[in-house]
Amino acid sequence: MVDTDAIVERILTTYDTITVVGASAAPAKAAHSVPAHMHQHGWRIIPVNPHAGQILGERVYRELADVPEQVGLVDVFRPSLQTPDVARQAVAAGATALWLQLGIASAEARAIAEGSGLLYVEDRCLIIEQRRLGLDAPG
């Protein structure tokens, strides 16, 4: 049995940068407000979105493979059906953790991530977990 709460805490106390696939420039969307909240609590955000130039003052990359630095935690705001492909991209980019936001889940994405040794969380919100644990970014 997987202890998701322990994995959530490990992720939030280990990673100081969150690469957000599906980040949005629209303030009304969770794909903007969640990364903005995490940014306000000290996490660096690397947005990935093929249709935006800048989000939260950061350069936006079209896809995970375009991020020029080591990717650690990948947070996903894409429909569940798209997450297996995102999981494969995360593995290819060298990510070590994959987080699917609240309402997003995929047995196939889980199998890909866990089969490659990534920490994996699905159907949970970063804000809810950050507040529940009372954490700011590590470091």
C-alpha cells in the first residue's frame, strides 16, 4: 500500500522548483492560481504551455523537452487522458516526481511514473496539501 500523505510531504519538503505542464496565463484558472500560490510561498515555477510567452514573470517552454535545466517535480494541469504522454515526457526529461492535480488521475500515468522510479501523486491539489502541512518551499 502506498502512503500518499508521506509522498506528498516528501515532495513538498524536497523540491524548491515546480515545472507546471499546462500552466495558464489566465488568472481565473486553477492552472494559474495554484502555481501563483506556490510561487508566493517560495517555490520557483517553470511554466510549460505551447500557447504562452510568459507566466508569473517566467519564460514559458512549449514542452518539457524544451526546459534547459534539470527537471525534478512535474505538476500536471492536463486532462487525465493526456497524462500518460506527459508521464513519458517527464521520464524522458529526467524528472524524479510527477504530480497530477485534483481531479486528474491515470492508472497508465501511474504505471509509467512508478515503473521509472518517480514519486507519484494524483488527484491532489498542491495548495490544499501545502496548507494542510503548513509548508513553504524548502531551502
